[in-house]
Amino acid sequence: MAQAGLHRDIVTLAQRREPDRYYTGLFMGPRERQLYWLVSAFHGELNRILQLTREPMLAEIRLQWWRETLMRFAQPGRTGQVLADALCERLRGGELSLEPLLAMIEARSVPLAADFKEKAHELIDWAQQLEGETFTLTLSFWPPEEGPLSSQQQQVCAAAARGYGLFRCLVEAYQHHDQRSNWGEILTPLRHSEQFESEVKAAIGKARLAVKEAWEQLPIPMRTCFLPVAVIPAYFPSLGPKRGPLPYSHLRNLWRIWRAARRGL
């Protein structure tokens, strides 16, 4: 795969499985966009394991395959899996680090052995890890001249990721409510306990304030990574009995306006 651009299959995976992040990538520069879409496709692939695998053991087997494949990135040859090969190529080139990718995998292992029933704080912690690892990794793509994030900036970024992660959990709980899958089993409490959902939504309310603070504190180019959070208010209509398509059009329309404005400059 040429360094000048991503393989079309990777772009398609990002667009199909992480629409929020796909449209966010359109606002980025070429280098950041390539890495962002690659990690987004990986994020979506890992989530898909939880969504489609019915048995926890089968899900863990698939996660273990990803662990072993990425840990062997330095070895020559290809796996034949386009996403795995693209990640290994970037690891060999030093554009990605192994530890954050493994952390993304470990975040999916947590719920396979957990029971979140009536334990909202555990779900909140897991959601922060689920999205926080990806947000932290994508923030690292920015050029060094933007400067490292301060400790306070890192804290508010983690809190913002928590808010986004919790919204995603709520949406997935309803979207997969009648599917026999690991994801459906993991999020079962959200469908049966009003008190549980109330606690989670209260945590989200606090996290939204952190999103605003993160937006204000981050250097302007880095704010782009938090564009997926822009769809949070529009997610609420998707959380009821009448579940429709998720509001990805919000970012798509924002992209069209931004592109038209640039053409007019």
C-alpha cells in the first residue's frame, strides 16, 4: 500500500463502520486523515466482534488473533487481511505504536468477563476506556509543532471521550436490543433498569461539560478529533422505541458547508 494514500478498502471500512469518524477525517490534513481512518477502521472492526459474535469465547479468540498478529508486525509477509496488513505496515514505519493498539483490543476484552448489571460506575469506566484509547491515539497524530498536551488537557480529553463512549453505549444498547450477541448481552442492563440508565445519563451530562472544556483548551487543529462529539445531541432521538438511522447526516452536512466555504476563499 503506497504511503501517499490509504487503500480504498480501508477507507470503505472506516466509512461503513465508523461514519462519525469517517466524516471527521475529511476535515484533516492528508497525513492525519490516513492514520485517523486506519485507526477508525480498526476501532470499528473491534466493536464489530462484540456486536456479531454470540459466544464470549469466540469473541476472545478473534481478539487474540488481533493481538498476536499486531505483535508480529516486524516479521515479513502478509496476513491477507487488508486492515491487519495496513496496521502492520504503519507499525513497521514507526507511524503507529503497538501499545495503544493493544490497549484498544484489551478494552474489548473487559466486558466479556464483566456483569454491568446495577453497576453503572463500572460501565462508565469501561466506556471511558473504550473510546478514550482511540481519542488519545488520534490526538497523537498531530505534528510536533502543535506541542504536547498538558496534564489538564489530557484529563479533559479523557472526560470528553467518556461522554462520547457513554452515548455510543446507549445507542448500541437500543440498536442491538433484540440481537443475540455479546454486545446485546453486555448492554442488557441499559434496557431493563431505569435507575441504571438515569445514572449513566447523569454521568453523560457531566461529561458534556468536559467536552466543552476540552474544545476550549485544545489547540485549534486538535479540536477536529472531537468532531464526532458533535453528533451527541442528535443521538437522543435514536434512544427510544422508534429507532431510526443514526444521525450521521449532521457531520456530513457540516463537511459540505466547510468544503463550500473553503472553495469560496
